[in-house]
Amino acid sequence: MSNLVDVTMHETLRSTFRSIAPAVEFCSLRYYEESSERLSVRRGTVSPPELTVSCGAMITVVVQGAMGCAASSDLSPAGLSELARKAQHQAELVRGRALVDHRVVSMPRSSGQYASRVARSTRSVSLGAKYGLLREIAAACPIDPRIVDWGASLWTSTATQAYFTADGAEIEQQFHRIMPRLSVTAYADGESQTRTRGGDSRFCRQGGVEVLEAFHAAELGLTTADEALSLLGAPNCPTGEMDLVLMPDQMLIQIHESIGHALELDRILGDERNFAGRSFVTPDMFGSFAFGSPLLNVTHDPSRIDQFASSGWDDEGAPAVREAIISGGILQRALGSAVSRARVPGVPVAATARAPSWNRSPIDRIGNLNLEVGASSFEQLVGSIERGVVMSTNSSWSIDDSRNNFQFGCEWGRVIRDGRLGEIVKNPGYRGRTVPFWRSLSAVGDAATFEVMGAPACGKGEPAARIGCGHASPACKFSGVSVFGGLSS
Amino acid sequence: MKDYFLEVAAGVEQMTRSDEVVLSWFAAEESDFLRFNVGAVRQSLAVRQLVWTLSLFHDRRRTEASVTLTGHARADLAALEALLGRLRSGLADVPEEPHFLYEHRVTSSSQETEGSLPELGEVLDAVLSSKGLDLVGAYAGGPIYRGFANTLGARHWRAVPAFNLSWCLYGETPVAMKSSYAGSTWNRGLVEAKMGFAREGLASLNEPPRQLTPGNYRAFLAPEALAEIFAALAWGGFGLESRLSKRSALLRMIEGDASLSRLVTLKENARDGLACAFQREGFVRPDAITLIDAGQLAAPLVSPRSAQEFGVETNGANRDELPEALDLEPGDLAERDAMAALGTGVYVSNLWYLNYSDFSACRLTGLTRFASFWVENGRAVAPLEVTRFDDTAYRFLGENLEALTIERHLIVDDSAYGERSTSSMRAPGALLRAMSFTASARSS
């Protein structure tokens, strides 16, 4: 079957694992190998290429209902045998003191393969050509002496995972991911304004070089620099209660922080209360709670092939299936692992146990969480507003530890007055509470306003684990939102 | 582990050609992780990881790669030789880099902190000894290793046995007593004392939480809360690169248009921190660098790359020019007098999720977390509903900073993204004449 993991490695892992797997209630091995490359150009000067190759395995066992895990990069037979022994030791230590009796957890037993769809591999492009592209983008930025900093970068990654259970499950998955980024800073009179495209919480996808075409890299330098300069001369965003249109590169953070994290089942069950936080959502809300207006339709969609967190299975081996999370505003499903699901059997759960690498256990994570398109064109969204603001590109995010009280800032704003777009405004921000905000969703943009984006560095867990999530959304209109601007003159 | 590091470093030296220089960075740990929820173990994990980074310099070009290793020197040297070959083959495609700089002096150091880490069974006994508590938290423990070597002969080594236990106790309300205990030598008595203190504190959380109406309030920030503020300021706040590229949140201080209170003197204190004193290009950090001196911006953190680009000396900063051992000088307010000095206002034990609401104005927002209190006449009368603040650091750490405490807490970063952190901050508490709060969680 294998053609994703190196064939010899696959056979060696399988046969070694089968020979060293202890006779316990459950035993799995998850092998993970990732090779990534980061290239960047800053103010016209290259930074050296940074390659990262990370490879290792985690063995998980259940002994008399207690689970233990151990991970290492030593994949020799002796190394894997030691790993199994350590995992057993961990399980035996916590036996009798464990929160969950894993004998009641139904661990998935699936087999199959998944691979990102790649039209043109990033490996088919030479390092020199990639640097050439970055230099070209960056060279278009310094259009004015007030442009004081600019940089372009490109991160690419190929990750391969093999998952075996002692009783026969066998899954291989390969992920090709790509993330370009451009940032331009303009400065005058004691104030800086930065405009970005892509990067930390925006444009990231699965695929190959073809993704860069959707990024419109060739035209970005000039327009991004021009927008940074426009912000320098712009007034601050007005303050007050008004209507708000959020573009997809801000919608993604709104979805991520106030829907995605709020619906992670381990937060709902309190596992994250010491670090990443809890949730205002309670198990009894699923199936009946009006999370948002009837226009709100949110889907967990691992099947969208170009999205950052697409997969065939989650990291516990559960099939990754497109499922409704919120339908017509009503809360339908949580996001979570088999272990969390077993703790609240009545709650419908989309399978999203995910781990970023071999050295962290899968926990309840956001995968691809998308807001479905509506019927309004961008012109209709704007045309329906007497007084409001359009905001795009997240620059600041803050939300309380129950995912309720949030405040977000954006790079770019534009006033709406009597149904027409007005002046550009700087430092736009808004604040609110999760449920009233989503209930104020009053129009959803059509397919022409829809963009596929993501959050590549979502942090959570103890030990902490950073993982990529996908978010796709149209532009959306919210009514009566508390909007504010900056203090800068 | 040190013998292994030295053997592999020598092997890398042997595989290097005469016209090349190769820098090696080694980061390894043997970690046990335990997670707790509702007074029981939620997850347990043991991780052994070794990461070796090679930086190849040749003909004004540099390329770099890191790889996970097994801990068996012979096999790992073969992997590194293959990696070095891959770097060499790609080097011609790499543009010349004008700003690279590495330490040419052949220096060496070795620092192995003594300590005594607990067996996991001991941790479980200590944490779970009190039955019936809604305890949630995490333990991370085990040795952490860092090494630097170059093919000129330099060798630096640091080994520290470290543990970090962080936990919350919940009572009847969603407000928790937060505690932490970190170090290199485990003391069961200290854990029990902290646990007892937290248990007693739970009783104070039973009152209905107090909601604030938006406005300015007197406030006392506990050291853990103040450390969150400085962690946010550190995002580009103290590096030379961000200063000169106008991407610093402290822009107005850089321009001379703003300052903090004279009470604020902040250092990067490499001597007393947990992080290693050397960095990836082989430079050794000085014992201390004053970043803010009596409220005025002082020296920046300067990485080797910035040093080369801007024509100044490096002070051994890491590549991101982020501090790793911040140290805020103490004031003259005794911790025991803090509540009386606060009088009526807000006692903030922890802050959470800070970010900038106006970067150029250094205006920060964030939320209270865990057991924060509304205080009247020096006495905590009710826990505080989670509340958002939104204010400029120039105001609340400037004209409104009334006092800092004499006592300081060492706050060890418990983050473990990819690897366990060794960053820390030593911070006092801060009494503020006013801090601007926008709304409680239920009323915004």
C-alpha cells in the first residue's frame, strides 16, 4: 500500500511495531516526519534558508484503563522497544489515578491513505527561483521614503504520517503546505502603519506552487506599500455603535477565536482551564442553543482539498468527515477526540484529535472550520448600511478565557456612509461578546466574497502544541457593533 | 549527554572542509509531562528529543538546517554528514548574505546546574494527595540541554534539571486560585504549603463576583500580572532591528516623545536567569543589559545580524532580539502593605491574552484571569468578574505608577511549544493610581 512513507521505512516500522507492541488493551504507533523550508527577504537583503527536518514516533498504550504515551526520534528496534516500555511505565504510574477509564473509549480502527493535491511541487522550483520571486515582490515595495521596512517570505512543508494500531489499523497521510507572506511598514511623524498579506493568520493552504497564483504575488508589493502609506494619512476609525462588515481575512480570526475554541470539547470539559482556557459553552447546549442568527452556518470540512488542515483521518485514526457545526444559528456539534467524546456520550462531536508533530499527543483541536456562503454581494452588504465600517486583515486579537469577551483590531478600515464606501481609516477595532455578536450577523456575503484562509500557529495544550487550522469565509455584516479607533493623532 | 555532544561536535569538525565554517546548535530534553483535571490525571507523556542545527558558512553564503537525532553518536554523525552534503549542494543557489556574523574568538564554557528532580510517582502523590479537589494543571520535568560548537574549536555547554508545576484550584465559581512551583530541586514541603495556601484561598472566592463599570480604577498588579505586561512589550519592544525599522511598540519612547515612570528600570539579566548565556552564533551574553533606565529607553538587544547590518556591536541577543531573563528592579512598597496601599480598587493576580489595540501609542488590551479581587479599604471583599483593560503603557506604567514592591517573584515561563522554555522574569508587584478598564465579560 505504501507510497507516502518511504517503503523500506514503512515496512520496518510496521514489522518492528508489531513485534514490540506489548499485549495490552490498546497500542498504537504514530510516526511523523516533516521537512520544511523558510526563505525570506528583508529590506532587499536575503536571510539564509532555514531547513527543518523533524522525525520521530509516539507509542500510546492503554493498560487496565490507564493511558500512557512516549515519544522519541530513535526509531531503531531497540529505540521503539524502549518507547513501548516507557509508555507502559507511564500508564502503570497513572493507573487508579486517571480521569478517564480508557476501556470505555472506542478508539477508531481505520485504514487508508490521504495526500494533499499538488499541481506543481514546490520542490520542482529551485532555491534561486524562489528567492528570485521573493526579491521581485520585495523590490516593488519601497515606493516612497516613508516606507521604512518591508519583507517577503515563503514557508513550505511536506509532512508524512503513518499510524498503526497493534490490531491492524494502518493509515498514511501526506500533507504539502505553503504559506507566503508580505509585510510593509510606513512611518511618518512618530507613527507607524503596517500592512500585510498572508502570513501568521491569513493566507496558508495545502498544495504546491499553484497556490502562489491565488496569492497574486506579482502585484502585491506595490498595492501593499500604497495601502500602508494611505493609512499614515488616514484619520482614526470612528468610535461608537454602528454596523460592521468584516472581510474574510478578519472573519477567520473571529471564527477561530469565538467559535472554534469555544467548541473544543476538552475546553468544555475543563481540561484547558489551567492554560488555554475554558468555554462558556456547556454540553446541554448542543442541538438547541441559538449560537448566532439564522444566517450563521458553520461547517467542519476536512474534505476541502486546498485548505490548510484537510486530512483523510484525524490523528487518532477517526475518518475526517464534513459535518455541520452550527446550522441556521443552532449549535449542532463540538470539536473533539475519541477520549472527550467518551466522556460526554450525548454530545455530537466532529472528530478533530490532532497533533502538530511526533512529540505531542493528539488533543481536541480546530481543523478546517468554515462559514458557509450566503446570498449578498459585497455591494449589497455595503449598500444596506447607513453608518458603519468595513474592516480587513487582523492585527490584534484578545479574548477572555471562556471565549466570550473579545476585542479585535484590524490593519485597514473604510467608513460606510449612506450605503457608500467613504474614507480609509486607521487603527480600526471592535469589541463584543460572542453570542450577541454572532446573533447580530445580519447578512452573509456570496461566493464572490469568499476566501480560503487559515491560522497556521494556533497554540493550546499542556505541553503546549502549535498547529495549523483552516478557515474559509465570505464577507459578513454585523449590526450594532461597538467600534473604536486608535489614540494616535 | 555532554559526552555525546562533544563527540558529535568533534565529528562535525572532522567532516568540515578547510574553506568552510560550520556552527552547531544543540537543543535536547528528556521530559515527563503530566496533565491533571478534576483532581485526576488526564494525560501522561514522556518525550526524549535531540535537535541539532548546522549552519554552513562558505564564500559569503550561509545556509542552515536542523534535524532530530537519536542520541547514538555514530548513527547521528552519518545523518549530519548527509545533511551537510545537502546544505553544500544547495549553497550555490543561495544569494550572498551581507549581514552574517559569527563569533570568531574560540571561547568555551560549561555550566551544569545541580538539582534534584522528583520521580513521577512523587509528583502524583504531592499533587493528588488532597481528595475531592477540582484541581487542573500540568507538570513538566526533566533535564534540558543546550550546546554550541563551531569548527574553529569553540564549545559551550549548559545542562539544567528543571521542573515546572502549574495548577489551579476551582471551588463553587468559575474563578480559580492559580499556583505554580518551578525550579531544579523539588521540595515536597513547598508544594504542600502552596497547595494549602491555595486551598485556604478558595474560601475567599465564594462571594458573587463583582462587575466593574467601565472607567479608571486604582489597581495593584501582582508580579505575575506585571510580567504579562512586559512579555507583551517584549514583542519587538527591546530589539535594535524593531527600533530602527519603526516596528517597535515603544516607538514614542524611541522618538523621545514618551517615557515610563522613573520607578521602571528593566534589565536583561542573563547572569541570574535560567536560559543559557550563549546563543546560536556563538556569542556570549553579558551578565546584564539595561533596557529601560529610570523610565528612559536604554540599550537595545542586538543580534549578530543587526550588529552587522547597522554597524554596531552585538550584545549576544538571540536572533529575534527577544529577552530571555527580564529583571525589573524592585521598589519600596512591602508586599504585606500592598492591599492597604491600594485602599479601594482592583487587585489583579493574573492577566491574560494581551495584545495591542493601538501599536504606535503602546496601547494594550487584555483581561484579568484567575483570582482577582475588588478591594475596599484594604480588604478583598469579592472576586472580580473577568474584566478587560485597555490603556497605554505610558499612562499606567508612567504617570500612574505609584509604587513597586520590595519583594519580587521569579516567574518561569511554562510554555513548551516544540521544546520546553528556559525564559524567566523576575518582577515585583505594581501599585497603579489608575488603570482603564472597559467592561466585565458579561457586560461588554
